Amino acid sequence: MPIRALSFLLVASTVALAQEPAPKPADKPTPPKLGGTEAVQPAPPLAELLASDGKPLAAGRIPEDTAPEARAAWERLFAATLGQGGARKAVNAFALEIDVVGSMKKDVKGPNQIAGLYEYAAPGFVRVRFKESKRELLRGPVGDWLVDPARNEVLPVERKPDDDADVRQLDDMVAIARNFIALTDPKSLRIARLALRAAPPPVVGREFTKRAKELVWIGVESPDFRLTRAPKAGARPTLYEVELGLDPKTSLPEQALVTEGATTAPLAPTTQFLVLTEWFEADGTKVPKQVRTFEIDPRTSAAGATDPLKLAFQRDPTSDVWIVSARMNPPLTAESFRPPKQ
């Protein structure tokens, strides 16, 4: 699999990525505490959100007031994501072999490249196993853990005021997984509103503007996407506004804008732009081979705080995820995400 040296996804999309954690000094293990919030957060209560037709949200249900053209486009999208069998179970788990190239912070020179195994199971369990070092970051039913076989260590990961990098990486990987499933299994989405767009959003990166004009654009509001950060504990469910650009020949998503909450501006400081290409079939589901994620250029954030029209995406992707192989709905359960016993 060739790796492009660009500055997830996955998965995505994930897509922000997890940096491989550095070995930690051997400390006496403390009682485990759940560092992140995703693993213990149930799906947002359906009763708190209503679709555009005034009825409760339900997975796969298209609001009754959706225009026929938008409904037809969405049904083509769903059909396009199916494999040759034309049917599948809802996707609630996956195991991906990934190569990731991601740009780093200003104080780190060059791109960060990671290869490894990325596993996810609903509602928010995740494991990232790094190929070279064999270390693992793990979120499961008994909390967040760092597993280092070389040092024979299994350490709890806690959210600390001065250092929560590992927890944030796990938050990111859960967010990527949610978006990956949303884009590869659109029937799993709870749709609040669905509409066909007459034109593409005017805010995609310059490199993608020409192609955006050739795509079929559809807007969807759903609580089932996620930006790369954990929701606050006890927070009310949030609707995400997603603009999907579908390939006119295949009806598969090629570009996507993901924004949290309702906004009249074309961009928000947390909006993400995804580019998904080279789709292939895995276990009855179409999966993108490459997922690039672009975030808002921090140099435009200050001006964008008072004038959202001044926001713009970074030229280089925050992450460039290559999916080498994929298993959809592997036999993963909550028990699969427990740390090894010492």
C-alpha cells in the first residue's frame, strides 16, 4: 500500500488521528477511572429530538416531509454503499488495518506516520494497536488503558488537567469511528432533516472546488455524526449539519462538510471537511480506501470569531487515513475491549 507524504478516519475520521503515545514511566497502578466520556454515554435519547415532520427520530427513517428528489438521492446513496449481495446487517463494529499520515503541531518537524489495527464496537469501545511498537490505547467497559507489552505494563489512562493527550486521542478515535459508520452505513442514521442542494457549499478547499461542482449535494441533519472531541457528560444530544457531495455516477460520498449545531454561516470554527475516495467492498459494505480530513486554518480563527465568512480550511489535511483492509461487523463485544490481566 503506497503511503503519501501529506502533512482518519476513519473511520475513519476519522479525520483526526491518534498519535502513538510515548512510553510512560512505571508507576504503581491506581484504581481505574474512565478517562473519556464516550464509552459510558448511551445513544442520545430519541425523545429529546424530533425530525422535521415532528416525529421522533429513528434509525433509517426518512422524515415524511422530505421532498421526493431528496428521498430518491438518499435511497441511491444507501443502495450504493451495499455490496454485491444487496443486503447487510447494521454496522456496529469494525476492524481496520490502517496507515495514517497526519500533520503535527508547530513544534514537531515533518509528518507523523502510523500503521496499525483500529477496532471499534458500539456504543463507544475502541482499540488502537500500533504495528511497530505493539503498544495499545484502549477504551472499554472498565475505562481507558495504555498497554505496553515490551514493558509488561497495563496502565490506566486518566484525564488530567495538565496532560490528557491519551484521553483526547481516544476521544478522537471514537469520533472518527462514528463518522466512518455514518458514511458507510447511512441507514443507521437518525435523520432529522433531509434536503437536496441546488449547488455545492461555497466553502470547500480551492483544490476541490471544481470537483464539488460536479457532485450531487444533499444536506442531512443527524445526531449520529461526531466532531473529534468528546461530548460533555450529561450534555443534551446535538444535531450535526452535514453536506454530502455524492459522485453522480456511483452515488457514493466523495466530499463532506460536518458542522455541529445549527448555523446560518457557511463555516463554523469546528467545521471539518472530509474527502473520501477509492471505495471498495468489505463484508457487504462499501468502504473508502482513503479518507482525508481538513480542519479550519487556525490563522483564520481569530477573524472568524467575529466574521465567520473569514474562516477557511487548511491547505493540508489534518490526517490522511489509508485503509489497507477492513472487516465489518467482526465478532467484537464489550469483553473484547478489556485490558489484559497482569
